[in-house]
Amino acid sequence: MKKSLILLTLAALAFSCGNTTQKKSEVNATAQTNAVTAATRTELQFSLLENYFLKNTVKLADEVNLVLSKDSASFYNKFGMARTMGNAIVQPDFAKNTVVAIACQSSDVATAIAVERVISTPSGVDVYVKITRGEKRTFTATPVALVLLPKLSEGTPVTLVQGEVATAKAVL
């Protein structure tokens, strides 16, 4: 009986030690995967294009939409310049840049779109935004934020991320 108890204790000890080694291996594998993922995620430099508006001929399917432009013809077909006497309008250079626009449906609620960061991943480009809604107004507007990015390759998927949730996707 005493021998059985000792053997049972040794077996339990050996099993628990082996399980710890397996857990350590799993933790190490997860850490290596996270390190590889972090190494392949690159933050992209971007700038915002101001003084442009979305033309009312552009139909928006969802509450929040991505509108991509890779050349001047498609860009100026979708966007107009909001020129005044004092503002300077930067025109995108499509030989070097791609324009990603985040547009919300027309609304009488004040809406601000803040672009927080843009990340290049192996599966495409993620644009992180924060959309804030405010007070009701007496007029409607179509909120839009235009992001000027380094030139993206044809077929690159672009994902709009709010918080940590992907809310829209488009392919260039």
C-alpha cells in the first residue's frame, strides 16, 4: 500500500512537470508568433487632405464607408475642392500617393472623424479611426476625412478599424 502511494505520488509529480513543460512551449510559441506579427506590422506615415468634400453623386452604402482613389480621374470624380480666398489646397500626387477617404452617411448630427494611425500588415492596410457624434444641427452634411498615404499596390485590401473592430473593407 505504501509503495502504491509513493508510485502514485511520483506519477502525479512527473505528469505535472511534463504538463508545465508543454505549457511553457505553448507560451514560447505564442510569444514567437506575436513577435513575428509585431515585426510585420509597420506604422505608415500619413497626412490629411483638407478642404475637399464628397460629391453628392457618390452613393454611400453603409453608415461608415471607405472610398479609395488611386488616380486623379477617380479622385476628382468623387471629390470637389472647397476653395475660399484664404485656403491653400494640397492636390495629391498619384504617382507617389493613394487617397483613402472615410465617409459617413449625410446627417444632421455633428460628426468628427479622427484618423489615429495607419498600419501596414501582411494582409493589407488598416486605418484606425475614432468617430465622434455631437449635437443635432439644422442642416445636413456628409462627414469625410481624406488620408494621403504612400502609393499602395493594385489589389491592396484596406480595412477601416474603429476601436479594435473592423467596420469596413475595400480593395484598391
